[in-house]
Amino acid sequence: MNRIKNKNARFAKEILLIAAGVTSACFGLKSFLMPSHFIDGGVTGISLLLSTLTGWNLSYLIAIINIPFVILGFRQIGKGFAIKTAIAIAALSVALIILPFQPITHDKLLIAFFGGLFLGGGIGLAMRGGCVIDGTEVLALYISKNSILTVGNIILVLNIIIFAFAAYFLNIETALYAILTYLSASYTIDFIVNGIEQYTGVTIISEHQDEIKSYIITEMKRGVTIYKGEGGYGERKDIDIVFTVVTKLEMSKLQTAIRNIDADAFVIQQQIADLKGGVVKRHALH
């Protein structure tokens, strides 16, 4: 019964985070970026650029352009992530049509800063809810598994290309403001998801370590390391400590699985830098 209650509570929390993320992103777009034809980085930036150049409806562009990234998310992370991402992107598209947000300011610096702030806040909240409303990180994760580049490097290269197109097809000033918008959004995302690192080291102490280890290896296709430890509180006994490394996008999935297996498991998360090689990469390449 407690497990069901905890599962329902986590689900409700995820829904609230995603809803807040969609609302924040919509506010940033409709009240700041769209009225002044500003753009951002990532998939949202591509959608804004195309909308400015063609006059096509931004809500449709966001939904259509993100479809390949939802499919990638299904293949790289899982069905649950892909379903939540698809629903969140669809909700953002609908919100851009129905929510009556009005322009706040015409000051370009304020537009760049606060547009990025609210858009980045929306993306970050959605990530905390276990999905994304911008497929850039999913694409970067996919490319990094088949190249020598890190996730951070790939995102940087993709955004440089977007800003170069903005400078060529629009003007240099718009491209420069787009960089400010991107920086504002990036720092906001980093703040909300607790760190700029793309990977999280997870230490798990549980009496059901075999089930947890099996799930990580078979379901998440990640490597694990087992440390031999000894309980130091109360009865002294030997314990196996499970350690693994996952991406930020996979963290929500792992947390849910751990709680379903053992609600009393002791879990420690450590933000770490991008990494290459080892079991993490070998599993990802198969």
C-alpha cells in the first residue's frame, strides 16, 4: 500500500513539474521572444528561426520538429520518457495557442534575459519531471555515444550552427541577442536540475541489491560496480554497495525503479563531469 501511495505521489509531482515547465516556457516564448522575433538555441531556437523566416505557426513547428527527438528518446532512454516527452511537447504546442500571455517589454536586453530565464526554467522543470520539451539533449546524447565528442561539446556545436544561420538569414544583432537568450536559458536549466554536469554517479545501499543491479544492467543497459562494505550502525554485517553512472535524463527512471524495488534503499547522487570509455560507453554502443 505504501509503495502504491509513493508511486502516486511521485507521479503527481512529475505531472506538476511538467505542467509548470510548459507554462513557464510558454510565458517566456509568448511574452518575450516571439513578439520581438528573438530566437534561442536548441530545437526551440530552430523552431523560432523557421517561424520568423516563413511565418509558420510556432506551435506547429515545435510539435513537428520534436517528433524525431521523441523517437530517439524512446530508443535511447525508454518508453516512459518518450510518452511523457510527447505529451509535454503537445501540451506546449497547445499552450502557445490558448494561453493569453501578452508582451511584457520592448527592451531587447530584458527580452533576451527574461525570455531565456522563463524558457530555460520551463525546460529545467520538465527535466525534473522526467521528460524534455526541447530535444537537443536527446540528440546530443545519441551522437555522443557514437563519437568522441562529449554531450556538452555537441550541444555547443549545434547552437553555434543555429546562431550562424540566424546571423546570415536575419542579422548579426539578432544572433547576438540569441546568444544572450541561450546563456540565460542554459544557466537557468543548470540551476534547476542541480548542476551543469551531464552525468550522475549513483551509490545504492539496499537489501535488494541483486534486483537493482539486474535492472540497471538489463533494462538500462548500464554498467555497475559492486563495492564490498560493512554496516557500521547497530548490527555489523557485510553489505554489497551498488554504484552506477547514468545521464540526467535517465535519473528519474532509475529513481522510480529503485523505489519500486526497495522503498527504503539508501541512495546517494553525485554530479560528475562528462566521461568517455569504460563500461558506460561499451554498453551504449551495442
